[in-house]
Amino acid sequence: MRLLALLMALGVATTAAAEAGLDRFVDVRWEQYRDSSLGLALRYPYEWSQREGILGDEVFFAAGGTALPFLSIRVLDRPAKLTLDDAVAMAAAAFPGPGHVVDSRAREIGGIPVRDILIEWSMPLGLGLALRSRVISLFRDDRWVLVTAADGQVESGFMPALNEALDSLSIEAVEGAAR
């Protein structure tokens, strides 16, 4: 039931933003989010506010006036023997539809292996909305970190700035943390 309410809110927020002409960022100024315990830093649009995330377990969530677009960071317990390849499949399966991975790149940020994926998914219940999210997945010791940007409807115009925000992600060494 909670997922259904979330999906309905996302669809309404995306449609409302598009109808209001809020389909792209103009003159983006940036704020910096830093989590010293994870060694992560990320830029996000100044106009957005940090608030409780839509899932309720994010360590960072920032969005404008509506639920979409948004940037979030979730930290989960890393399941035993979970690989980055497995993490891609699990992340995609978490989206309704389920999500379809349209791009997946293995790379490193700050010497830490990450998997950077683009997922397209659709709103259930016949709403017919084609949605898109980009997820960077990485491990810090026994934690699985998911950094997500969701722009709402495909072709909404938000993705260039969201990509810039995700591309600003930096990962630094944390004392006592394993790479």
C-alpha cells in the first residue's frame, strides 16, 4: 500500500511539474552534501531542500517543491556475498515494472569500484508514465550505498543537471574503512 501511494505521488508530482513549466533547471547554483562517515560528497541544486525521503530510510534526500526530480543516498546492510553485478539486478528489481537497465558502467570513483546504471521503468496501474532513474551502487565495508537521481518522466529535461550532480560524487578514504 505504501508503494502504491508513493507511485501515485510520483506520477502526480511529475505531471504537475511538467504542466507548471518546471521541466528544466535554469542557472543552477549548487550546495554540497558531505557524509564524513561514508567519505562521500555530492553537489545538489541550491533551490532544493534536504528533507525526509520518500522511502523514509535515506541518509540524504533533496528535492524541489515536488517529489520529483530528486537526489538520494541510501545505506543498506550489504547482503553476504553481494557483488556489484548482483547489486545492479537488485536495484533494477526494486523499481516497479520491474525496472529495465538501459545502461550499466563499471568504473571507479576515488579508487572505489562502483556500478553506474540507468534504469527505465513505468508507473503501474495503467498510468502510462515512462520514468527514469540513475543509480550509482558501491560498497563501504559491510554497507551497500545507493546514490540515486530520479528525473521523473523520460524527456522531462531534468537529467542533464541530475547527471552533473551525480558526476560530482566524490569518495574519499575513511579511517578504518576497507576499500
